[in-house]
Amino acid sequence: SGRCINAIASPGRTAEASAAMALVLRAANCPNQELALTNCVFVSRASFSRLPGDEPKYLQLRQFVYVARSNDAVEGDGVGLNSVQRKLLAVSVGDELQGTPWRVPGTGLCRLTLEVDFVRKATVRGTAQLDGSAIVEAVMRRYAHQVFAVGQQVAIDFQGSNLLLTVSALTVAPLAELTSPSVVGVDAQLGLLNAQTFIVLTKAQGAPLALVGMDANRQGANQIIKSDFNFEQMGIGGLDAEFSDIFRRAFASRIFPPAVLKQLGVQHVRGMLLYGPPGTGKTLMARQIGKMLNGREPKIVNGPEVLSKYVGQSEENIRKLFADAEAEQAEQGDDSSLHIIIFDEIDAICKQRGRSNDSTGVHDTVVNQLLSKIDGVNALNNILLIGMTNRKDMIDDALLRPGRLEVQIEIHLPDEAGREQILKIKTANMRKGGYLAPEVSVADLAARAKNFSGAELEGLVKSATSYAFSRQVHVDNLKDVSIGNLRVGAADFDRALTEVKPAFGVAGDDLAALVSGGIVEYGPSLRHLVATADSFMKQLQASQRVNRMAILLEGPPGAGKTALAAHLALRSAWPFVKLVSPDRYVGLSEGAKVAAIARVFDDALKSPLSCVVLDDLERLLEYVRIGPRFSNLVLQTLIVCVRRAPTRGKLLVLATTSCSAVLSSLEMLDAFNSVLPVRCLDPSEAGHVLAEVGGMPPAHVAAAQAAMPAEGLPIK
């Protein structure tokens, strides 16, 4: 007979059960196949007599509760379990198992959600049509007054087929309230099946069956998203808002049963496009979306891999990607599982049609094939195409319309909170292993790493780690490595911040070279000019309405306009500061110069605060007085870019010119909000500069002032 020990209180047991005596049992086979389908457990007469209360008697085995029955085929301290129960309890025949008597509480099952599948899928051919209402009736009849727990699996014989029912969710309510039509249950881990329990059925992912004959209320939500996914564990940070938009637009409809969607007259989203700057996490997000879904394993395709040197092979490669989804939809219809196809660098194969210079037109036919597969005559409803690109402007417009890649999510540079999330993820193992020094503040690093993308933050951590490695490694003795003293400290991250430069950051070296001699505050006129420019920048940064400010510094050659513009740009401390200077475009064609200038302004629109310095506008325009001659293409590009207001964030343009009259005649002066004159030095200002910079004696300074022309002298 079963041995008795004192029971240990645990969640789910009532007070009476906790105080009762527990039985030490040994797992055994179920007496016969017919009893195996009852979901009961079987014990000897002696063990059964030790269970308190009237029949039905309940026995708790680990976190599951079963109805216990007496059977003469079970001997001694054995407990007869079917194969599903043994697998669920993780025991083999002969293993010791503790059983505790369980008392019926004052609550019962209000709503029970079951996933339906076959015990043996291999024996099923095609898609079986199962009557859902009949399954509900069979469950209510055969398992009345049994206890169900979340995660529990039950085998049931239904019309000659063995079905496997898995409890995915349940709610309970007080027994006295179950008869009320307005009763609302609460989530629980287990509950007692009763006549008032409302059963909801869902098809298990990949199950070769279709549930028919049920009203929409009994068709449960599709478990398309895994319940245990976690953004941080998946290595994703700073993209909470983007994930929220993706879930709302692309996945929310797939949770509801197909019958509900038919009544609403809507179809699933079949495609989405993730675009944005390099290194912001587009590829990582697409891969993790595939992992968090309960669909098929995603097919990942690098754009250029589709192309082939053989005629027609590129189109064939596209068709092969959709072959599995087509076959499954033809066989299972709306019950087909989700097929995910991920296209990395989709712009490589989906360029605008009609713009290719080759004679084959391969790119055009590949786009045509892809369009027909996503939303053609025989459109598939069981696919989700995820495309990723840095160049949304290169993709064919037909691919971006609703019905195709209709969900278009821009993956921005992470903000400070997002950078902190990413740094926590990238340093999690380091912190867990004790290699991260306690003085390292992730929040402080996130605040200082302005405009860093996710990839650049990972590079920052790698750089800091390399400095920690270098302290422990000696080139003359590589064997003597002290792992115990390895620590990545705050000083390592400080050095890494000077080494790793963000692509959308500050062109500090270029601007610093323009003010290598420093700024000499030679008088009130300079202080007034700097104060005026500062007030414009503060107004732009604080205003809720103004999102663009263009300031032109005008003065004679050598007046210090370029150095002053660089000084103001660095003084702003904005995260994105870039220099557009004529010396960068020497030797470039007109088209290449226009593309380079436009790229700088495009990048500026991706940062929350951006400053662009346009140095020497006449040279950028290739202006020559004889003629006069200038590049109209560059002129129009500059006018459009300076005038363009960003959709998000703020843009400051600082430009310099030596002849504002020329810009006025070219109608470019109207693009600027303000023109600040940078004039020549008068004798007193020149004397201050000579005394501070030149170190000249007072007598020589006075002689130089007397020799100055009346119109003044440029500072250079």
C-alpha cells in the first residue's frame, strides 16, 4: 500500500489538503486502453481508502489534479497513468511520485480554452474536418467534474480518432455566480469543470485539421504569438513603439478566427517594409519577429541571392519561395499556418521598373513576379513578407501600395531611453559575469552617446572591452593573462566614446580644423553677433512651431565667416553637425556633387536636432563673374534642401558667403531666415587682436592701427 508522509503546503492546494497526509506512489501503466482515455488516475484499493471525502476523489500530482479511481489491476503503491500523463508529469514507469488529496474549492471553471490536435499527426492525410460542437459535447460529457490546469494535455477518442486537447487558458468564478449570464471570471491556473463552463476551441499550430460547425463565440483566438517572448531576452531594445505599430497593423487581425474576419470583410496584412538608417536594428527586428511567432520557420533571403545569370531563373527563385505556402493553402485553406518570408536589402531586386539600363529587364520581371505572388489573382492569405532596406526611395511604387508591403515602419535612431535599453542588453552578460565595474553608469553612457545607432552602441561596448583586454595582455608574454582582474570600467567607455564615432554624429575634426586658432573676442560687434545667433538657435530648439532655421553669415573675404560658423555649430552641442565645403567635392561631376549634398540633408532629417554648415556658397555654386556662370543644378538643390522643413526634429543651416548680392540675383537669399553681417575690424578691434594673438609691443600696434585703411581690415 502507499506510504504516507506529511504534506507540504503549495499553491493550488486548499487548507484541508495541505493538512492531509500525502501518499508516496510509484508510476505505473494505465490498466487498459479504454481507461487511458478517461483522464483519470488509478490506484489500489488500499491507497484509495486513504483518500478522504466522498467520490469523486481528487489526487494532486505535482501541479495537476486528477480524479482518482480504484482498480484491482493496480497493486501496492502504484498509480496508473496513461502516456500523456506520464509525459506531462515527466515520470517513467517505476519512478516515485508524491500525491496529495485535493478538496473541491468554492470556485468552478467559467471559461476553458482548448487547443485541438491529433495525438499522431503522421496517420492523418489531408485536412480533417472536425465538428467543434461535437467535441465540446464530448468534453462536457466525458470529463464532467474533472479538474483542468493550464498546460495540461488530455487525450480523447473522437469519432475513431485520438485527439490531443491542450489547456491554453482558463478563468474561474464562485460556484454561486456561474449561473449568472453576466458572470466574469478571473484568470487562474486550474479549475473544476461544471455544467456552466463555456468551452472555446482553437486549432493547434500546424495541426492538419479544420474546426467546423461552431459559432464565432466558441472559436478562440489563434495563438500566433508565443506567450513567453521577451524583447530584452530577444536582444531588442529601443523599439517598443515600432513593435506596437507592427503588432497592431500586421498581427492583431491574425489572432481572430477566420469566420470573424469574413463577417468584417477584411483581409490580413500580407507584407511590411522596415526602412531607416543603417545599424538601427531592421534585420534584427525582422529575425526576432519570426522567432516570436508560432508560424513556420521563416525563410530568410538576401536580395541579390534571388538574381541568376540564367534567363527566367530569377523569377523561378521567387516562385519557389511561395511554393510551400501555396501548397498548404490549397490543402488547408484558412486554417493554414503562417509562412514568413524575410527579404534583406529588398531594394536590390525591387527597383523602380523602367529605370534599368540593361537590355534583359531582369529586375522588372522579378518585380512583376513578386507583385503577382503577393496580391495577384490567386493571392495567398497565409504569408507575411517582411522587406528591409536603407533606400525606400528606390523601391517600385506598386510594391508599396495597400495589399502588398502596406505596413511601412521607419526604424529611427534610438532616443536616450532606447539607447539605455540597448546598452543594458549589450552589457547584460558582462554585468552577470561580474566583469562590468560598478562605477559604470549605463544611463550616463546613453546620455553621452547621442545619435548612436544600435550597431554603433554594440561597437562602443566592444571598443571599451578591448581597452580592458589590453590592460591584461602583455605582448612580450601572451601566456601571462590575468582573467581575475579583468574589469571594464568607466574610463574604458570614456576612451571608447572618443574612438567610436556615430555616422549621424558631429563632424568634430572637420569643424575643429576650421577654428584651430580659436576665436578672439575682439569687441562688442562680435559678442552681439554671437549672441544673436545663439538666440536664433535657442528659439529653434525651444519652439513648438518652428522646426527650421537658416542663417547666412555675410562679409568680405578673410572676415572669419567660416571659423565663426564652425564655432557656432560646435557651440550648439547638437548631436548631428555636418560640414558641406567646396574642397570636399573637387573632381566630382555635377550630378555626384548634387547627390552628396542631398545625402547630407537627408541624413540631417533623421536626427532630432541637426545642424548643417554650408561653407562658401559661391564656390559650391561654381559661380564665376565672367558670363556669369554657375551650376543651376547645384543652385536648385541647395535652395530646395535649405527650404525643406523636417517632418520630425529640428534643422539649423549655417551658411557663409562673400557676396550676398550674387545670391540675391540667383533668388537664393530668400531661402534664409536671417542675414548676419560679419564686418572688418576697426582700428581699436585690430589693436586688440594684434596684442592678443601677435604679441606685438604697444608701439608696433599703434603704428599698425595708424596704417589701417578707413574701411577696416579683415581679421585674417
